[in-house]
Amino acid sequence: MKKYIFSALAIAAMMASCNNASPKMDEQPVAASGEGMKIAYVEVDSLMTQYDFAKDYSVTLQKKSNNARTTLNSKGTALQAAMNNFQQKLNNNGFQSREQAASVQAAIQRQQNDLQELQARLENELASETAKFNEALRDSLQHFLKDYNADKKFDLILSKAGDNILLGAQRLDITQDVINGLNKRYKPAQKNAAEAKKTEDKK
């Protein structure tokens, strides 16, 4: 089973500006201003580990990956046992006829094909789920930054992932400010369902 890793490209496009009201943040980082340009950056690694939406989705994807791996391992073990049993009977002349041996061998081949198809399907499902997460993460970040930047008025907001920015002054780092704002907006699905049930019960 392939191991899917969240791509930093999911949040690479983080330039934003609009006229919506900016939410109040706990911290107010100072942006660099030189030649009339205001620049800031966001640490991708910190965003992935501290943004509650990213953490929750990471747990969901890990569970799906583990379940898929368990299923494939179980079916792979059963296939191996069938192949070993077939080979043992073949070596010991355990089949009544050549046709019977060919029938069992064909059944094993179908079992192997089914396993390969299952593996491909599970991998595609996990890849699709990961792509869905990346898109949702990018959308939530871009929508937040549009509101956030209405007041900050940065000309450029960069994503810092690995060594794509070799050096950046601490005063340009708005990561924690962005994480705080995103977490204030984020409402987990379970929490939303509970709130909806409370509202329904009051009616």
C-alpha cells in the first residue's frame, strides 16, 4: 500500500487581498516594508501540525490507510496459503485429474487478480481522499487570508516549506497568527452535528 504524504503544494498559492472585514487575531506580527512592499510568510510544517482541520483529517487518512493495509494483508495471506496448498497437492499428486488441477489453478489466478484490483481501488480511493483534503485545506487557507489581508494589506504572502525560503526574518512570520485565526473558524463535523441536534431538541 502506498503511503500518501500531504503535499506542500496544497498551500503554495497564498497571495490574497479583498475588502471583507478582518477577524481579530491574538497576535499582531510586523510585516517587512521596503520600497512600499509588505511581505510575510507562513510555515507550512507548523500549519500542518497545529491547524485542527489538518490534524483531524490526518487522523482520518491514517485510519483509512491502516484499514486498507489490514484488508490487503489478510487477503494476501489467504492467497499465499491457497498457492502453497495447490503446490503441495500438485507435488504429491493430490489432484484426481489434470482438469481438476487446472480448475484450482484458475481459481487461484482469479483470486490473485481480484487482490490486485482491490489494491488498485483502495490506493485510488486514498489518493482521491488525500486530494480532497489538499483542496479543502487550500480553500480554507485562501478564504481566511482574503479576510485577514483586508486589514493587513500585505502585497505578498509566501508559503515556507523546507528550503524554498532560505532565510526569513522572524518579524515576517505570520504563521501563528494564521493558525490562531484558522482554528477559530474551524468547526469539526462532530461538533457541528452536536450543535444541530441541540437546536433541533429545543424546538
